[in-house]
Amino acid sequence: NVESLSVMEGDSVTLHTGVTKIQRDDQILWKFEDRIIPSIRLNSTVDSSWSNVNLNDKTGDLTIKHIQSNQSGIYKLEVNII
């Protein structure tokens, strides 16, 4: 499925996986412009370019708060249910 969203700079947006609950072995992989967003960087301050991004550990949903213009682009999701 492809979903198009329009968001103004400074707004918040949540990208949903459609998964109700991640199982222990499930793999959720988010990409931005075909580059993997390393999950170790989400929910931490390791990479300041993603400091406004939160990964929901129950559903895998990706929330971007106060979105910036450099975060505009194509986000892709890969879910591997094991």
C-alpha cells in the first residue's frame, strides 16, 4: 500500500505499520529515501538529525515531531513477521 501525506514544517506526523502488536521475532525496518533509519538511533540522542523521531516499540509506528524540511521525502516500511 502507498499512502501520501502532506505535512507542514513544524507539524507532527505518525506513520503507521498496520501491526497491532509486534511479536518478539518480528522485524520492523523504516527507510527514508531508500536509506535505512537505524533503529538503534531511534528513541535515543545518538543522531541529532533523528532526535525528533520516535519508534513505538509495541506497533512499530514512526512518529516525527516538529518535522523539518530536510525530513521531507519518501518513507518506506518493511515488516518481516517471523
